[in-house]
Amino acid sequence: MISEASIIDILNQQRDFFQTGETQSLSFRISQLKLLQQLIKENETAICQALKADLNKPEFEACFSEILLVFKELEFCIKNLKNWIKPQKTRILWQLLPASTKIYPEPLGVVLIIGTWNYPFQLVIAPLIGAIAAGNCTIIKPSEIAPNTSSLIAKLISKYFQPEYIKVIEGGVETSQKLLAEKFDHIFFTGGTAVAKIVMAAAAKHLTPVTLELGGKNPCIVDTDIHVQHTARRITWGKFFNNGQTCLAPDYLLVNSKIKEKLLAEIKKCIQEFYSDNPAISSDYGRIINQKQFDRITNLLNSSKIIFGGETNREQLYIAPTLVENISFAEPIMQEEIFGPILSIIEYTDISEAIALINSQPKPLALYLFSHNKNLQQRVLQTTSSGAVCLNETVMHIGVSSLPFGGVGDSGIGSYHGKFSFDTFSHYKSVLSNPFWLDLKWRYAPYTKGKLSFLKRMLGYY
């Protein structure tokens, strides 16, 4: 376990390197982003193997969600960074002419990225892209709960990058506590709400800004006006991808009673089509990360009416794709994010009921609505609040670099991806410049009679 003195030494090395100004040039940033691309390309197999060892993640899911998504982020960033770093001219009141104003993006300094275990590669490398692009030095704390991926990230970062620029510090809770005791210029945390409160409290002692990427119980409303088969496929995929261990996964369905039975029949067909009649032997179906999470998830089934699936194997960390119904918000399964392969079904008869239920809960990271009805789409958009909304789709918005990814309220603070990652790790400095060739005396003392009247007329106050 790393000592407090070692952490301080690493921080000081990074601060010294940052002060050289080397990280701020466009050429340096681009070269480091391309080096990160090289790291991914040259080690794709090893990354997939580590994810397989930690989560039994199928190669397709590992490549799709952890490698390709990050790689496309890198491409987008490299392509646009030259424009992002340019100072932006702003308008100025004509009364202040000949002064001019600009906004300069500048790096924050030394930042800390704390990752989580469900996407243990992507969820530290994606924010790292923003930290590099903005010109910062970075310390990364991967999740110890995914030890194989954590170890690999530490090995690869040390191979490709200098420690005074990017450094990985592995360890458990005590390591995180030691890191959080130090002053950083920004902390980027992905994880659960309980730990996020600890991170935010620690950051507050140093007035350190934070980005908190959390989760929540993402509702999925299903109207009658849908393509049933496509709806079922998209819900099934979004829910059971990565064994349901996705912060964006649909957590519960709010299904119109008129379409419920037809939709559930199609979802069952999709589960069997995706993972066979016995998902336990499917190479395309992952596993729960550890026994602690397995026990937490299976305990949620105790008060639930299982209508499909429900098979478990603690030794193999296996929970079958499971559907449960007749759920009330008072049940334990509705009191916390499921974060596993269990989909709760709640039926409604009027959309007002569904909206009221959603609004009675903390704001989710995502809300999903399946309906062709444009008026209904607008109504849900206007009467609910969530980090993001997908219409007739689930989860896929995470791969769109032009959209900010982040929560609201209990589901998070701040956002990233694409330009929004650059913004998160930058300070936008306001700069006013005034030439010497004109210097009117209206603002200077002594405030002789008529100066205030002149000022009011000039600013259009009368």
C-alpha cells in the first residue's frame, strides 16, 4: 500500500512538471492523445483478457463498450482540439470600446480520476482523454474491485507515459482516503452516491471542484404506439449488456397495461435469442463482479414475483436474466439501483401515473421512452428531469461525442465526453484588453456635476 509521503512526492513531481508549461502546447497534447491511441491498439487483446478475468465480459462487449468507444472519443478529440484551445472573442458593450474581450481555456493543473469497476478501463481512460486534451497532469486511481484491469492499467500507463505527467496509484479504500486528503485542482469520480458524498466532503476541505458521475434508477416508459419487436430487443440489450452492471441500464419498466403482455412475451423471446435457453453456458453473457454484489442483488429477489429467469449460482457469480412484476416503490428492489440482470415491471393505465411515479423519485441518470407519439414525447421531455433521454432507444447515447454525458441531482454533477470533457478539465479565463490611445475621464474622480447623468445616458438607464 502506498504511503502518504509517496503520494505527496508524486503530486509535487506533477506540479513541478506542470509548471514547466510543456503540457500546454497543442503539439504535446496531440502527441499524448496519439500515444494513448497507440496504447489501446497495441494492447487490445490484453485489455479484453483483463475484462474477461474481472467480469467474464464477452470480447464483443469489451471491444464495443470499453475499447471502441474510447478510441472514437480519442479520434474526435484529436480532430477538434486545435479549435477548442483557441481563445474565443466575445462581444463587448460599445460604451467600453476600444476595449476587446476574449475567453482563454487553460488547464487546471493536477487532477485526480477515480474509476469504478463495471467498465473499469473505459471509465478511467475516457476522462483521461479530457484531462490530456485540456493540458493537465493526472493521477488515476482505478477500482481495486476489478483487480486484473487495475493492474493492467497501471502497467500500461507506466510503460507509455512518464509518472510526472500521468501516474496510476492502485489500492483500496485507504489509498483513496490518502489521495482525497491531498489538494488537487479537480477530482473526477465515477461510482455510487454514498462514496460520492465522501469524495465531495473531502474535496470541500480544499475547495476542489468535482465531477461526480453516478447512477440511479433509470425508468423506461413503454407506450402502446410502438414497434413491439424492436422495442423488446433494445430494452433487452440495454438491460442485460454487461450483466446489467451498467449505470445507464433501464432499471424498471413502466408499461402501458394494454401492451404489457405482448411486450413481455417479446422480451422473453429476445433473452432466449440473445443468450439461448440456458444463459449460464452462453459465451455472450457476463457475470457479477464479486460475491458481495451477488448477495446484494439476489437479496432483492426475496420480495419479488419472478415471472422469468431467477436462477442463480453463487459459486459462479451467475444470475440469470430475470423479470419481476407486481413491484411497488416500497419494495427493497425499488429503493436502490439494481445494478444487475433483474428488470422490474410496473404497469400503468394513464401516462400521468407513470410521470408522477418518476417525479416522486430522485432524478435518474437516464430516462427511456418508447413511443411514436410526438406529443407524448414532448410531454415526457417537458415534465421530467434526468441526465439524458433516449426516445425509442436505450444506452446508445453514451457513444455520441457531441452529447454531454452526466447526471443531475442524485445522479451526478457535471458532464464529459467530446468537447464537454475538455471543458470539465479546463478553466475559462476572461481577458479584457484596452489600448492606450483613448482614455476618457468619465469614470475617474473627482465625480463632478454631470458625470453621473452622463454615465446614465451613455448606458441607456433613462
